[in-house]
Amino acid sequence: VRQLLPAGLLLCLLMIMTAGCGGDHFNSPPPPPPPPQLVSIAVSPASPSIAPGTTRQFTATGTYSNGAIQNLTASATWTSSNTAIADVSNIAGSKGLATASTATGGTIITATFAGIEGTTALTVSPVASLAVTPANPPSIAPGTSALFAATGILADNTMQTLTTWATW
């Protein structure tokens, strides 16, 4: 009987310790995966050119560690490396909207979110020529109107619709 008592006591203590430690750990659910992390931001359009005094809307697209893509335009903080060439809005409703000054040259547009940056170059180039369409409009009856469009060819040979900024 004396030999059974210590073995029984040891078995009892072992059972109490196992139960006190949370029991069977082999059937516990695994911990949840960490939340996805932002790994990069792409700013688009890539390297556009615009005429002085005009605007261009930029978009920031975030890519996360799990492959998810998210539009971050309204959440990002926007900056221009040369505000004498163009500034970019951080005002709700117009975030990412770059406005060119009357000066020409280049600037870097940056979108920052959660410590991650994305950039693109913006060139403000003078208008080399302007085309108005239709070039040969039909006759317009008195009291009616016709719709015209202005397209600028910039000094760097890019084209930009300038209808909104043209003086008619």
C-alpha cells in the first residue's frame, strides 16, 4: 500500500497540473494571421505633361502584402517637390488634383500613406499649337449653338484637351 500511495499521488498531481495549464493544447485554434501590410503605392497617370494654368487629377493605388489593391487617393497626403511649377491638393473632394502655375518645368508628385510613398513626375510644358474642332463647322442657324473643342499640342509633343481653359 505504501508503494501505491506515492505513485497515485504523483499521478493525481500530474492530472491537476495538466488541467491547470489549460488542458489539451493540441486542439487549440491557431492564432489569427497578422493584418495585411501596405507594401507599395503607385501614382497614376505616370509622368504626364500639362499646359501652364491647367490641372491634372492623380490617383494613388496601394498594394498590400496579401495582394489586395486599394484606392488611397482620398486617404493619402499629397505633396509637390516644386510648388512654383505645380501644387497638389490635400482638400477633401479634390485630393491629388495638381494645378500648374504659369511657369514651366518639372516637379515630383508624391502620395504618402502609412509611411509608404509613391511618386510620379509632372511636367508643365508650354502650348506649341492649338487645334479647334470641328475645323469646318456646318452653318449654324440663328438662335442655335455649336460645340467646339480645343486641343493643345505641348512643346514636348504631348496632347491635352484645353476646351475648359480656352478663352472662346
